[in-house]
Amino acid sequence: MNLDPLGNAVSAESSATLRAIDDFAEGLLAYETRAENVLGAADADPGCCLVNAYAGMLWMLLESPQAPRRAAPYLAAAERAAAHASRREAMNTAMLRAWVDDDLARCLGLCAQISDEFPGDLTIVKLHQYLEFNRGNFAQMLGAVLKVQEHNAGVPYVHGMAAFAYEQMHRLEEAGEAARCSLAMRRKEPWAQHALAHVMLTRGLIDEGAQFLEGMADTWTGLNSFMLTHLWWHLALFYLSQSRDTQVIELYDRHCWGVAKSYSQDQVGAVSLLARMEAAGLDVGGRWQELGEHLAARHDDTVQPFLTLQYLYGLARAGRPEAALLLEAVRRRAHSAPEFSREVWREVALPACEGLYAHARGDHDTAWRRLGAALPRLIEVGGSHAQRDLFELLLIDAAQKSGRLNAAQQLQEARAKARAAARRASPALRASPAPPR
């Protein structure tokens, strides 16, 4: 039997199918566009269970209401072939079925079971982390990778996965160590680069962070649009902190927006960076309006609360009527979501969306009350600390502009103290050498 690059047995027979499975298995971990080769291979080999399951998973990563429909033909092919596939391949197919059916509890349970039985299946571990990240469950995100880390100790991607999970758990020393372990094995490991950028940002190592990412930019080749734009997004955050305003605008125009304007992650990265640019006093010109043209199609998109919050804010800042439509869609979702996620939509996402909508329209009193009500639980909508920090910035702005100057001062002081404490804990990271070139 053939093996994939991670040592997992694969029952495919066609050499083209095997290459595509390899491309997906490693391309997913490396955030490379070659993962997309699985679609053509699945079309050409409908009798192979795994390649069709992988094609369905790729479509689910589209993060749109259309994703289940696009995944469905590949899921059907995988299910027809599952009787003649291996147990791992059949379980991958069952996991995809649960994902398409929006049965997240079953989906997560299958991810855990697959990695228990097949610890070399890092594709499933990566997707398990992705799904836990999207609901702010960082402890499970870390647990998913730690239980397979020893088995995959020679794989750089597993250490990058551990690094980011450690960072989201505020275990910054371990995050830095895991990231550098990964980069020592493979300098072109974007997720480890990304994790180390998070650590440096959290600790206020602004100059070091900018220099680190600048020194890694030559490796950002063959990456998918999310990873490429997101790494530039992180560099833009460092530049904002350095008051390099002209360069921030250039990064937005050249690298952070424009690679895949219809893709979810590219869109929310653009929303987030434009909002931060405005918070820093930059004139963004007509960029909200241009972005809003691409966000208009999201007028009823409630696939993920974290994404929806930013679609809504971008639409409202652009003055688009679709913002009101999306807010109504969120209100409906707060009552109709599956039980597993309904509370988050009702008690966190809805008030946050109402607050963001109000802020974008200049109603800062409502923004303060509604966004402030959601903020203590905002971790439950997913997203990273660095991404969710935007909402705290908008809350402070709402406090200032609604006359709540004492509250604004207290929030700003708490932010400053948290960053100072993180800097005091960072001498080992500050002194650590750059990874080998």
C-alpha cells in the first residue's frame, strides 16, 4: 500500500490521484496552493474515497453558505467508495459528513477519534484545530496537537501547530520555543512564522517583529491567499505601531487586499486593517467603499460568527444597505442556529453585531452598550487575540465619543499594563537567534 508524506497508508491506485493526495495532505499544512490540485484529481477518480473526501474538505474551507453544496458531490462519491476504503479513509469521510451537516459536536468527536487511532493523520489534526479555533476553544486546540506531537516529532508543521495553540493559551515561552523548533527544521514554515509574529506582537517587541517578518518575506512563495495576505497583515500591524503610515497603506494596497477579493479571510483581513488604520488616524480614502462592493455578497452570511462580525462592520462603514440585511440575518441565526452554537449567536455575536453596526453609523452610545455587553465573552466567537483586539479598540473609541472618558481611560490603562507585563517576561525571546537561512 502507498504512503502519504506523513506516513499514512493510502488505498488509491492512480499515480495522479496519489500525487494529489500528497499535495493536499502537505499543502494544507504548508498553506500552499498545491492543495487545490485535489479537486481535479477527485473529478478524474470518483472511485477513490480519500481524494474525494479531501476535495469536499477543501470546499468546506471556503467558509461560505455555498460550501456544503459545493462539497456535496465529493462527499457523495467518497461515501459510495467508503465500503472499499481503509478505516482511516472511511472515518475521514464520516467527519466530512458531520461537517457538511453542520453537526459540529459529531465532527469534533470524529476528529479526536481519528487522531487517537491514527496519530500521523495531521490533516485531521489541522482541521480539528481549525474548528476549535473558530469557536475559541484554545485548550482543545492545544490538546489536539500535543497528543500527536511525539509521534510526529520530526515534522516541522506539528511544532508550528503547537506554537500557535500555545500562543492562544497565553503560554508565550512555549509558543516561542515551538515556533523556533519548527523553523529550525524548515525555514519556509509560514504557520510557525505566524505564531512567532503573534508572540512578538503580544510582548510588544515591535521592532523585532517587523525585522523578523521582513527577513522571512522571501519564503512567502506558493502560499494560498489567506496565508500570504495574513503574514503581510501582521507586518502591517508592526508598521502601524512604528507609525510607518505610508508603508502601511502600501501594504494594504499591494499585499493585504487584492489577492482573492471574494474569499472570506482576505475580506476580514482587509476590514480589520482598514479599521485599525482609521483608529491610528490614517485617511483611508475610498477604500471602505471599494471593499464594500465585494462584501455585498455577504448580506446573509452567518457561517461563522467571527467572520460575520467583520463583514457587518465593513458593510456598515461602506454605507451599504446590505449591512442592515446582514444584521437581520444574525438576529434570525440567534434563534435558528444548531443547539451546539445557538447560545454564542444569541448572547455574544448578536449584541456584538448590534454594537459594531451602531459604531460604524456613529451611534457611539449604543455601540458602547451593546459591544461592551459582548466583549467579556467575545473569545467564544473565535479568532485570535490579535484579531479580536480590534473590537476592544472600537469599544474604547465608542467610550471616548460617547463621553465615557473614565471608562475609556481605564480600558486604555489596562491594555498598557498587560503589554508592559508581557514585555517584562520576554528577555529569552528578545535574545534568541534568528532561525537559520
